[in-house]
Amino acid sequence: MDEKIKAKAQNIEMIGMDIDGVLTPGDIVIMESGEEIKSWNVKDRLGFNLARRAGNLRFAWISGRGCKQVEQRVEDLRIEAVRLKRLDKGKALEEILQEFKLKTENFAYIGDDLVDIPVLKRAGLSFCPKDAPEEVKRVVDCVTQTEGGRGVLREVVELILKLQGKWEKATGEYCNK
């Protein structure tokens, strides 16, 4: 593991991310009624819980889109900072940092496409899924081994918690019984 990534991970207090292409594979099914249907990975759901249990990490969603299903996931997963239907993600990041009194070095971000680049460049630690475009891969600290919608958040949480020395605390309930 790169020493620079290890050092950056120590400061992380909040993990922000795009939704489509990170938490979902990016496929959007639109029903005749207009309702959107997305596919979510259960590994990510456990990732949210592990991060809160051991690391007291908080979460932010910054997305250019929004729908009822996303709003329901926000409630279910207790996402602390939500900025939907926001194409100026850099401005959304500034609002979140100010609201939660964070510095950029305390904020990790997972983005999968060109619109995420401004936030990826400013985040204290940045990630993208394996299937992100080359332009995105060139600006991040780390490319995940998983593709978007296949457990990217879980992979990032595991890496951060391990580098912060909190992985055993996070998994103890499951692994030490």
C-alpha cells in the first residue's frame, strides 16, 4: 500500500460519493409511471454499518440525479449529508465541508465519471471504481478492484478502517463469536 494513501486515510472523517456508477452499476430503469428503479449491492449496506460501528465515519451523497428510491435509501442508511440534482459538485462539496466543519483532508470521495473530477481533485483521499473512464482514474489516489455497483463503498470502507487500525473493532461482532 502506498505510504501517501496510508497517511491520507488517517484523517478521514467523512466519505462522500456519487450514487449512479458507484453505489449502483449505473443502469437506470424507468417505469411507465416515471418511477426509477436502481440495483443496490448488499455489501455496500454492510460497509455503511461497519464504518459507523468502528470508525464513526459519516457519509455524504453528491449526485446530479435524484429520485424517490434514492431518498428512501438516504433514510434507511442514515446518510448525514445529501446533495441531489447537483451538477456543480464542487459547490456541493464546499457546502458539506462548511456544514460539518471539515477540512478537505478529512473528506474522502468516490466518483465514477467526469462530473466528479472537481471533487476528486479536492478530496483528501479519492477513489473511483475499476470501470471508471481513464480521465477519472488519472486523478484519483486509488482505483478500486470492484466495478461500480458491485461493492465499491464496502471496499473503500474496509481499506480506510484497516489503515486507521479500526477493522477488527468493526468486524468483531461477526468474526469473534
